[in-house]
Amino acid sequence: MTARVTTGLGRLDEMLGGGLLPGTLCVVYGATGIGKTHLGLTFAHAGVEAEGAPGILFDMNSRGDSQQHHEYAARLYDWSLQRWRHTVTPMAAPFPPPGEMAARFCDALAWTGKLRDYQVPAPDGGLELDWNWKAEYNHALYTVRPFVYFHLGAGCRRIVVDGVEPMDVPGDYMQPFVFDELYRKVIHRDSETLIRSPALTRQRERLTLGSCPQLARPQAAPDRLAQPPGRGAVQLGHLRGQDGQDPPGLPGDRRGQRAGERRDGLLHRLQQRGQLA
């Protein structure tokens, strides 16, 4: 039987048969004020007891912290929720400055509204995303990627995405597009191909990171993003570790195989450069 992931709420775990199912995406939806943000913070903070590290939170609301994450975290858990500010541009030193790893809140993807507001006419007569917006988005990723990768490397296994606005036709709005990019290209895919690798985990343990000692402590190698099923405005994610064994691909697709091929290619290049034993 698949081990469940606790939500941090005992009664809810009982109703769900022990907690959330690893390996799937959960979306929680409901009316304003019903408790979605509260649930997300509870799930993130439950990581302290379950995995030894709290989760991280994305706020995709462009109106500032209208969800009151900081107030809730302080009142419920005496948790000082700090904003991640570390940006890693190409060729820059990647490691965050001292104290930055305590920051577990990011709001660098706060775009809302209609998708067409970010599009311009394309030469073929259709529409394409505006190049100025693309530049802004790519710049935001310089903050988002290290936020996810360094926290995963330091033991975080829970990701909460909050602030998704209600919409009648998801395909017409910007937020589903941005979330899809965040989930497939930052949270899920690269955590499979890079952070999961036992060999890269061993290499990380050999590093001396004066400015980021959290990454130097041994960690179990996570295998893949695990998230519960559903649909709504707060998305909860969990990474579970295994004994260095690659999980099989999902039935009917080659995701696991492709991830393994990409990882093996990366390891081969590192070995050629003498960076990996």
C-alpha cells in the first residue's frame, strides 16, 4: 500500500485514508475565506515534523500578500515567513547569501488577467506572447529556479502554490499558463532529472558551502514530485525519498525513461570534465 503524506490535520488525514497520495497534483478550490490558504500553510509547516524541513510557498496574486500568508504563519505557528530575494543570473555565483535559506515565500510570478493581454499579433496571423513580457518572465525565473532548487536540495519536500484567481475559462487566463510553466519546467521536470540523482547527491555532500551550510548535510535523494489529486486554487506538492532507485515511468508514457536518459547524459558530461567521481 502506498504510504500517505500527512496534511498536518489529523481529522483530514483520516478522511483521506491516511493523508495525501504521493505522485499526484492536488488543487484545492473554494469560496473566498473558506480556508484554502490556511490549509496550504498547515501542509507546508507539517514538513517540519514529517521531513525535518518546512515547505515553500508561491503566491501568484498580483495584489501583494492579500492572502495574509505572513500573518497566518506568525499567528498559527510562530513562523516568520520571509520573502526569497536571491536571483541567479547567467554566469553569476549561484549560492544564496547567509540567511537566505530561511526565506520560504516567493511572489515572483504575480501575473493575472486575460491571456490575450500578454499577446501580440504573430506573422502567421495568429497570436504570440509579447517579447517584452517574455523578457520579464525569464528574468523572474532567475529568482524562481534557485528558490525551488536550493530548498529541495536542503531537504524541503512540500510546495504550495497559492493565489490563483477564479476564472470561468482557464484557457483564456494568464495564471494557468504561468502555473503550467512553473509546474512542468521548474518544480516537476528538473527535480526528476537533477535533484533525484544519487550520484549528484553524493557530489553535493562533498561540497563545502560556506555561505549555504544547509546544502552540505546528507539528504535522501528524492525521486519525484508527489502531489495529491484534485482541482482548485491552492496546490500542494510533496517530494519523497527512496534508496537511490529510479521509479518506473507512468503507465503508457516514457517520462521516467526520458528523465533517466537526460540524467545519464548529464552525469557523463560531469565525469568527462572531472567534476564527478
